Amino acid sequence: MATFKSPLIVRKISANVWSLTGQLIYSSDIGGTITVPKQFITDFESIPRMFWWLFSPGNSNSVKPSVIHDYLCKMRMIEWLEAHKIFLEAMKANDVSWFKRMMLYGAVRWFGPRW
């Protein structure tokens, strides 16, 4: 069963930039154990400002999955589609609503990074 094994502990660097002050560990059914290292830099969720009324960035249960996704996209150790699927799985594991999961996954699936 996919689950987060550690809390997300961060320090704010600037307006939309955060640094992990501890590791974030996620156990994925798809990708095994993913460990985001201490000092990894993230912007949490790259949600365009015009959609903030619908999905407030950085203030929800989709933040931890977003950090996992940021890490997978930056490191590119797996294929882009697998990284996006792990993001979807992590949102479900962190109790993100079905509607929000589908919206955020659809956004990264169609408009997110590919490599």
C-alpha cells in the first residue's frame, strides 16, 4: 500500500521557494521507495495564478505529493509518464479528493514536463 513514511519539513527561502530540512520518504506501489533528500528545493505546486481560487497552492494535502513529483521530474531517473502516475498515486495515498487528483494529474499529464 502506497504511503508517506515521513513528515514534510521545510523552510521558506523566498516567496514561492522552499527547502526541505529533512528527508521526505514515500513508499510507492509503482516506483518503490522514493527519498527526497534534505535541502531539495521545491515550489510545491506550480499552479497558475488564475486557478488559485480553485486550488490554493502550498496549503493543502497535495503538497507532499507535489514535492515527490518535483523531485522525480528534476532527477529524471524514471520515465516522465511513470513520474506523473506516481504523483497521482501519492495524491490518493495522501487523501486528495478524486476531483482534485484528476484535475492536477490531467494538468501534469498533458502540460507537465516530458523527457
